[in-house]
Amino acid sequence: MRKIIFGTAVTVFFVFLFAHIKSTAQSTLLDLSALRELGENSGRTVKSKFPALNNSQAPVNPIQITLPLAQLLREDRLCEIIRERRSTKETVLALLEAPDIYRNAPEEDQVIGILFGKDSPMSVNPDSQNVSSETLEFYNALLYSGLLYGVFSQQFDLDRSNQLLMGLSRRNNGNGAFAYFDAAVLEKGSAPRPELKQKFLDAFSKPIFNTYYTSIGRRLREKGLANASYFLISIELASSMPVPNYDISYRLLKTFLHENESDFNQQAIAFAQRLMQPGLDAQGKGELYSWSALEYALGVNIMKDAWKGAYPEKPLPEMKTYRDVMGQVPMDQEFISALDGLNAGVCNRDKLDQIFPKEMNRLLKLFRQLK
């Protein structure tokens, strides 16, 4: 099974690839191993049909005079951009200079600049930044506890991770993501099982589950609306974002669900339904912007594990798989063909000028619908 970077499925390109690659899966519902695979592929630079922009192995001509990426983007010199290989830092900073077509969000841009501020996949250290941001604190907590796919940090500090998540819970008491991930942090620290179970009950009781992942991805794609070159760069960056590791907390939660305690499992089912509902409401549109396929898949798994203990006399209701949900978005073969050509080193600018405006207008329309 060929793997790709998962993250921008709202573009028909990634929807097509995702559906094609996952069509060989054995089960009708996403199992734990597939959930782990989705997460691992989200935060890892692996082979894809899209040209990577930060491949240090690319051949370099020492005689060639290379213009700054920001200038190439402003002048929309797409064919030159795809031949170059640049660091994540340079790419992000150049993208953030794009003029705002849809909305102006300088605070979000500042956060993204910090998140991707170094050449490593992600640089998160709000302790040394004079910026107040829940997003930064949350990702820093995950970094300290090793709960980010695709990021290998030497800043391992479970106590600090727990402190950050507890502080976020106090300030934003309606977000269940903090307690959900804190359960994994506490398990790593050998906390007693009653304390771990209470963390899940806390997560179940919250009305929302927000990991900020979709808002970051949405902002990256918004910055790509200025021209075809920005659009290309925004796809690359959004598809290589490190993502939270949901798996450790899920495996722990599963042990409690298999105790078949009716009330606990019923609360878990309600929690699972909240994870799935955004994708169902969006009918597959706006993955990474208004809903997360990873969280939808997590909800499906929790429903399967919790159902028997909650409702032993009732059959498990039929649920759409994440493939079913994402498959509701139509594919654009012309766009896919154009990106295939770019990956093969074929840059037909006249053809691209016909295709990219349609895709950018489609994305802009989607953003307006998701308000």
C-alpha cells in the first residue's frame, strides 16, 4: 500500500489519492492500525505524488543564481518554484507574506510563523515566546510529552506537559481535547487508573473537541489564494503538518471500554458522536478546515468499542466510514493530471493558468460556505 502525506483532502487531488490508496483496506471500518497509520502519515514527509519542497537530496547547480522564494511567489513564477528545494522555514515565511484574499488574520499568521519557525518539522516553544496563544501552549504540551506525529523532540518533560494541559483546561473549560491528551501524559507518568479514567470522563463532559489542527490547515490554505504559486506552496505545507497522536489515549480508553461499564460507555458513545458529527454535517467537504478525518475515524473506533458495554441488547448502528464521508467530494481529473505533470517535471504554464484559478475559486467558495 503506497503511503502519502495526509492533510489536505478538501482539495480534490488529495481526496482522490486518499480514496484510491485506502480502497485496498481489509475492514469496512477503520481499525486501530489504520488510525495509527493515518496519524503517522500526517506528520511525516514520505513519498507522494506532489513535489516535496524541502528535499535536501535534490540536485543543486552551484552556478545557478536562485531568486528568493518570496520574490518567485509574488511574481507567480510557478515553473521555477517547483524546480527548487527550500527549507520549511523559508517556505512558511514566504507564504505568510502572501496578500490576504479572503480574510486578514495577523495573529494566526504569527502563531504559524512560530510553529514552523525553524528548519525542523515544527518549532514549538511558547515558554520563550512573548506570545499568548492556546494553540502554541497546546502543541508545546504535546511536544513535551511526545504526542506529535512526525516530531522528535529532546524537550521531553511530562510534568511540564501536564501543567500546560491543566492550565488550558482551567482557562478553556469547554474543550475536551486537553483532558483526552492529558490521560496519555498521565499514563506515561504511571498515574493510577482511577485518575486516568476521570480524565476521560472530563473529556466526555465537554461540548467541543478542538486540537487547533484544522484552523492551522485552513489558514495555510487561505494564504494560498493569491496566485497559483502560493496555492501550490500552501498545499505542500498543509499536507506536511505534524498532527496530534490520538492513538495512545485511544488505546488506554479502550481498556476502560472493555470493562463494559454501562454509564461510562454511554458517555463515550456521546463523545464519539461529537467527534464524527462535523464530518457528517460537512458531507465530506472542508476536511482539514471544518472537520478532521482522523477525529472522525477515532469516533468510529470508540463507538465500536463502547457499544457492547453500553447497549448489549442492541445491534451496532451502521456508520459511514471516513472513506465514505470523504468520497462524497467529487474528483477533478484535470487538476489531478496537472499535479501529476508537475511531479514528473512537466510545467505547462498555459495549461496551469486554466486549472489553478478554478481550484482557487472552488476553495474560496468553500471557505465562504464554512463560515
